[in-house]
Amino acid sequence: MFRGPLAAVFAHGADGVVSAAGALPVPPASDRAVWAEDRLDGPTVGDLLRRAELDRGTPWPQPLASAAARVHRDGDRVGWETPAFARQHRLSRAAVAAAVTLDDAWIDEVADGVQLVCEQSSWCWPAHDDALARHGSVLAVVDDPYLDLGAGEAVAQLAWIDRLLGEQLDERYPGLRARIRREARVRVIDPFVARRDWHWIGLDGDVHNWNPWIHGNVLVAALQLLDEPAEAALRADVVALAIEGLDRYAASLPGDGAIDEGYAYWWNGACRALEALDLLAFATDGRWDAAPAVAGLRETIAFPHRMHLGGDWYLNLADGQARPPRDQPWHALHRAARRVGDEAARRHAVAHRSPGEPLATEREGLGRFLRALTDEDWRTAVPGSSPLPRDTWLPSTQVLVARAAGGTAAGLALAAKGGHNGEHHNHNDVGSFVVAVDGVPVVVDAGRPTYTLATFGPGRYDIWTMQSSWHSVPEVRGVAQAPGAVYGARDVEARLGESASSLSLDLAPAYPAAGLVSWRRTATLERSPAAGRVVVADSWELEEWTAGEEPPTMVHLLLAGDVRLGDGEAHVTPLDGARPVVVRWSPDVEAVVAERVLDDPMLSDVWGPTLTRLGLLVTGRRRLRVTIDVDVHLDREGR
């Protein structure tokens, strides 16, 4: 048995968990002191009921076999996932509507949705299923269910419905809850126990966001649905296995709480772990309260506000959007911050609580929605401002974020990273940097396009957003960075100071480039003038090129906004009305620009129709200095 940092906290064994009748931290719909409409948040319930009413009388979304097969034909995931997700969202809306109103018509809607989910051939998302590899089938094999994120989400949704509406379902649809339990056993619980080679457990030491996401959902199912006396031993075994899995994840968290998958995946990685542990604390009457006791868990609660650039913008390393959806489960962060006493993280969460607007939605999952609706502290939270710390240095991932002044997004901010090219959801981006002005990125990381089968296959680095050629890093003699953990930074040093903060590192090991001895990059945020100045100084050593004409060496900067190229400078008018900036370099360095048309909404919804790559040709040189300042003259001229 694996023993990590949770082992001591959970030393009492699975017999510490209370009975199924009270193991989930949401009261049933029969508790009208909680679920009467006038006791809940009005804007949230009103929005939910309005949208749920639009569903009634319309056909339920239906994921089709032809859409599932497309994953293996052309890589498309969206055709199957979109109706499958829409079906679950509709069911969640119906469940909450039923809990609020206790109207038989809404109970009927819930029963229809539950039956459809139970009849669905597989809960596994087709892009994850191993049916083709194991059985030669492009469709799910019902006798060999695959336990993935989708299966975990489906079983947890049914478990929360069982907790919320069990009494009403028994009265109007006797036998339906038994069907839920049957499907949960066959599709999730039994495979979880019987097959212990799931890659997401992390037996090989590679632990990523699937681990807490699935283990947390398995916990929900076990605590609620394994409620027969004959299942007591199985319930204890499942809980123990889930805890052991979560322990592997907790052990993988560095002491600084950094997530190499980036901010976007924090919500479905570290946050899922915190939610699972919060569930265990509730289910044991507080006896198993791990988050305050484990350094990595405490520190990761600060990760979202440490990656915050300003407004809706975040540092988007790996497969993340720089402007992610706003409707994250902020209540979960708020709850975790309260539990460990992190006031800055609590402030960041409540900064996203907007009175008069829904405090959460069903899109993040039914369990999360129910927790938000019934969390009185979240409902009554008074909004404030995000902390916006002046400096953040995360040594485990070698990420620096520095801004002109703490507590404000005004002026320039610099984010720079070292790390390696074998990180989770990796992009080849060792040594890349992002610059924001007034909280809005202007030297940017593009993020990721819509996921397809190729995204996580051997063709991943054929996708332009994953390549170093489209990050703000050098390309050495025509050679880009290579994927793999061996391709990383060395001699990394961060310096945090009152007048300046910087990250210095050697990028050479990230390149399989002939003759590259060293490439020293130092990215600095200078705090004078008041708005700040970013200086990126590169110096490099190359062995002499003797095989004909030397291939070009370029330093790239990826820019968002309107770009006007001048002699030794580029003027950029950023998005969102942020102040313009000017990028400067020696005028004798040739500059070229390439415009990238964005035809994928995952990118264009963030950046608009295009991004611009600025290339500085430095073949034959050995140093380059680039500065970025607020463009005072253009700002005065009205941009």
C-alpha cells in the first residue's frame, strides 16, 4: 500500500466514515429549510428555472454511434461530447428544479434523464476508451467498461441525484434507484476495484489531474450508493483505495503548490483533490481533515491568484486559455481558503462573486452546483478585489510572475518560465515569457485549440500551438525545441527585489541544435518608470558553422492586438482597451512579421481573428536585447 502525506491524517481507517444517509454534504430535497425557493439565492434559482423550463417538451440530446466512431476516423471529439454533455447539463437543471419545486413534472423530467443515462451504452468519452486497442471495436464494449473522466462524472451525477431526490424517486419511480446502483456497480465500482492498472492512478509515478477528478467522483458514488449492509466491506475497500489514490496525488504536489498543467487545469486537478478531501472531512465529522495538514495542499489554494494577471486574464501555461471561462467553481476555492485560513485566496474567490448574478451554474457538474447553492458563506460573501501579489516565484515549475506594483493590475507584468518539455499537457516553451499591460496579455502564449484525438497522440507537436516556433523563444539555426523531459532549462536563477525581479536561465538543453553551447536568457521586470519596463536579454554561444550557408537563427515574440512595425520597434495596441506598448530592439536587427489567422473558437474567442509573430533575425550575432514599455506617445495621441 502506498503511504504518502495523507496516510497519517487518515490513520483511523475507512470505519471512520459515517453512514450513507449522511455522508454527502448536501441535504435532501425534503429539507425545506434549505431547498424552499425563498431560502436559496434568487438570481441563481431564477436563472436555473428559466433555462430548465426551456428544456421541457424538447427532445433530449442523443450522442450517436456515428459521432463516437469519428474519434477514430478523423479525430473529432466534439460531435459525441457535445450532446452527451448537454444531456447531463439538462438532467442537472431538472434535478435542481425538482428539489426547489417538488413538482411531479420535474420528477418525471429527472426520471427520464436518469433512465437515458443508465441506458447509454458507455459513460466513457470515446476519445478515452481503450475498446479499439483491447477489442478492435470503434464503439464501447459494454462488458468491459472503461473508467475515465466521463464515467466518473456520470456516476457522481447519479449519486448526487440519489442523495437529493431519493425519497421522491422512490415514491414516483420505485425501482429506478436500484437501476442507478446496478449501473454504478457495473460501470464504475467493480472496474475500479478489479482493474488496478488504470493509468490515472499514477502507479508509475506519473500523476496528473485525472487522479483526483476520478477518485473524487468514485468517493461520491461509494459513499452514497454502496448503502446496503452487505456492501459495507466493499464500501470500506473502495474508500480506502480512493484515499490511497488521492495520497499519490497529494504526494506529487510540490511544496509550493504549483501545477505544471497550468491555471486552467487547477480547477479539474488540485481543486478536485481539495473537494474530495473536503468531502471526506464532512463524511468523518471532521476527523479526516487533510488540507490544513499538508503543505502542498495548503499552498496550491494560492495558485489561482498567483497566476492572475488582472481582470479575466491569467497566465496560461500548457493547455490553457489566457481568458478562461468566468464561471469556475469559485465557491470551492472559497471553501478551501476558509478551511486553511488563506485570506488572499479567499479574497480572490469572492472577487468573482457578483451579487445579482448566478453564484454558480450546472456546467461545472451537479455536485459542485449543489455545494454552491447550499453554502451559506458563499451566498452571503461580500465581493472585494483580487490580491494581485507583486512577485510570485514557484521553484518546482520554475515560473516567475512579477508586476510593477502589488495589489493592482496597472502597468506592466512579466511572467517567465523555465521547466522542461515533458510537463503535463506540455507545450515546447522552455524560456518563454508573457507580458501583460494593465492586466491584458500583449506578448502572449496562444493556448490550445479544440481537442481532437491528435492532441494527446503522436501528432501532438504537429499542432502549431504546441511548438516552440509559436512561443516567445529562440529558434536556433532553424531548429525548434524538442518534446521530452530531457529538454529543459539549466542554471535557473530567480531574483525578487524592490526595484526589479528577474528570471535567468540557460535554454540550450531544450534544443537538439548542432553546435549550440549555451543560450542565456534573462527576463527582467524593472519597476522604474512607475508603469514598469520589461527587458529580455539573450546571449548565446555557438560553435562555428562549417557546412555551407548557416541556417537562420531567430528570436520570436508572439503578439496579440494591432501590430505596427517600425525601424527597430513594434507598436502594439492590445486587446480590451489596455494601454499600447512599444517593443524595441537594435535597429540593425532585421525584423519580420507573420500573421496567424485563428479559425478555432478556442483561440479566436480569446485573441480575436489573428495573432502576430514577430521574428528577429540574429544569425551571426551573439546577443540581443529587447525592451517593452508602455507606449506613452501613442497613448497620448489617443492610440
